[in-house]
Amino acid sequence: MTYLGIIITFIFINNFILVKFLGLCPFIGVSKNSESAIGMGLSVTFVTATASVICYLSYYMLLVPLKLEYLRTMVFILIIATLVQLIEMVIKKVSPALYKALGIYLPLITTNCAVLGISIINIDESYNLLESFIAGISAGLGFTLAIILMSNIREKLSITPVRKWFKDVPITFISAGLMAMSFMAFDNNLLINLGLTA
Amino acid sequence: MIVFYSFIILLLIGSILGFFLSVAEKKLKISKDSKLIELENAMPGANCGICGFAGCVSYAEAIFNGKAKIGQCAPGGQKVADKCSSIMGLNQEKIQKLKAVVFCNSDLNSTEKEYNYKGLNDCNSMYMLFKGSFSCKEGCLHLGSCINICPENAIFKDSNGRINVNEELCIGCGKCVNICPTHVIKLIPEQQKYYVKCNNHQKGIFVKKECKIGCIGCKICQIKYPDSGFVVNDNLASYSDKSTISENTKKAMENCPQNIIFQI
């Protein structure tokens, strides 16, 4: 698959939230206003990109030589949690401004399944290092796209008259379902039509 | 055997990563000044943003760095200003505490309706349609955008649709002032006890057509009770003198033909 194909796959066809249903916790939790949604999306993008590289390296340099492929889930969780903590500390030290923008969301991502998901998908699809890095970035961008769309919808919903028993989370779930259905329109035919399949 | 092997490996990886993290924590530690911590604790923690900063913590940082003045914190008022100045070792003059007041006494029946509004439950979107559905274009629109934005839930609507501010809960942050499209909510000093509950600047004859209870600018309060503190400007009475509360102020309130002067 070409690089552009990977980007389109992870942003639209296999959008992490709306198609794969990974990382739904921050999707509902942090999408109340668009400002924090953008912050959350960018931090997830940053973490998925770094985590997919680190997990790729640790899988092929540590687990495969030791014949411990079956331990990958646990090892990935350990590595991702450590990585996020480390990133948080480094950002806090190096750039307080960036920490203010992204830092508060980092602890939320520590054990986010979207991050673990992209690392495992990279291995399953047997991507190489560059491909997994691109997959990580575009999965994060797909997450950002979905959460920004959702936050805009929720901002609109908050001033719309909604029945009392649908207010807040129920109406959010309904709109998320409708969004997911609209994203089902993107499938592999898109790649074939664009001529991006190998 | 496999279980034992993987147990050992995981234990090893986990302890290496843990050791690595603890070293990193020591190396990357940031020392915080004790004064800054004290300042952060002195803040009220409402994160209302009236000081012009993102929250209480960033305002404390700005004071610490000398970028902001002490006393911009409306919810904290004099208490927080005194605390901050004692922490920073500065002398601080008195600051004025403000509170929000709705300058309109109308309920849903006191003004004529020009059309039936069926749209978003938001004053600003109603204001876009001919400045609201009520005949008075400077009065309250009764949809309660101020109620929704108030961080302290100090604004409430009574059964007739009249909107009022609970003075005890109001922290003077001014968010309602900014969101109100007709500017009918204003901030007044906390020690001000009287105010004229109307915002209509038109001549009395037009006010009477639009609203049963608006200020008609008759000047009874100004002329009959000269030292009462009420002044009529632009056909609208306002209470200007805040320091003197004389007998006449009370009399002016009782004798207002529209009963539009209120005491807090």
C-alpha cells in the first residue's frame, strides 16, 4: 500500500473512533468544547506517532529475537505508559507553553486503547518503520477529525432545545452513532478508485 | 517453563522501565518557588477568567512574574488582594468590588410582543431578529443567556419570567454583562444601595407605549428630592451619588410614579 493509501485508510476508511470504535472514552469525555477537543486530538496524534515507532522497534528488536511475540499486548501497555509519562515530564521541563496546551491531556492518554490499537495494527499489517510512523500520525489525525466534529456538534446541541431525557450524553451517543454511519460510506472501493492499492 | 520465562522477562522489562522513569523524574524535576505556591493557594479557585488570564494558576504566575497587578481578582476581592500583597510584600490600595444588576423590571406580560419567537433558546439569536420580539428594544429578552453563562448560578428567573441576580452569590465576574445583547445587565459598586430598574432611553410617551413599568423620565426624583442622588440623563433616571444616602432617597423611591426605583 502506498503512503497516501495508509493516510486515507486511517483517517477515513478505518477512522479509529467512528469505524473501529477505539478511544471512545476521551471522545465522549473531552468533546464538550472545541478548544479542549483540539488539544486532546493533537496530544493523541503526538502519542500515537511516537508510540507506534517505539512499539515497532521494541517488537522487532526485543520480542521477536526472544520468541515472545505472545507477550506483545502487555509489553506494549508497559512501554506506552512509560513513554507517555516520560513525554509529559520532558514537555514540562522543556516547554511550559506546550505543556499548558497539551500536558493536561497526556495522563488521560496513558492507557488509551487507541494508542495500543495502532501499535498492534501496525504489527498485524506488517508495516515497516516508516509506514507505522505514518499510520500512527494519520490515526491520530483521524481521531482529531472525529473529536473536533463531535465537539462542534455538542456546542451546537448545548443551545438547542433537546428533550430532558435526551440532554447531554444520550443525544451525544445518538449523534456519534449517526456520524459513525456516515463514515461507513468510506470503504476500500475509495482506495481502488483512487488507484492507491498496491 | 514458558510461564516462568515470560514472567521473568516481563519483570525485567517492568523494572527497567520503572527505574528509567524514576531517574527521569529526578533529572527533570522543576523547582517551584514557595511564594508562587502560596499565591496559588490564596486564589479563590473559581477559574472565572475576569482577571484576563486563563485561570487562577496563571494569574498567580503573572503576579509572581510582575506581569499583572494585584487586585484584578473580582471574586476574591479585598481579601485575596490583601493576601497576595502580603505574600509579595507590597502595599496595595483598596479595590472596588462590583456586582451585577439587571436594569429591567419587565416580566413576560409587561411589554407588548411584536411577534412570536420560535428559535434557539438564546438571547443573542433572538436579538438578530428585529432586536428581539418585545416592543422595548433596550430591555430584557427573557431567554436567559445570562443564566446559562453564570459560573455561580447567581442569576435566576422567577415564575413570571423576570430575571434577577442573587446579590449574595454574585462574584462580579461580568460574564453576563458581556453576553447580554441589550446591555441590560450592568456592574455596579457593591456599596451602591439604590438603582433605577430600567434601561429605556426614549422619551416618556414612547416608553409608556412600549412598557407599563419603564422609567418615563419625569424627573420627580431629581427635582422634588434634590439631594436624593437621582439624576435624569437621556430620559432615564440613574442613581449617581453613591456615598450619601439621605432621607430623600427613600422618599424618592416611594414616590416614583412608575415604582421603578429599587433598593438592594
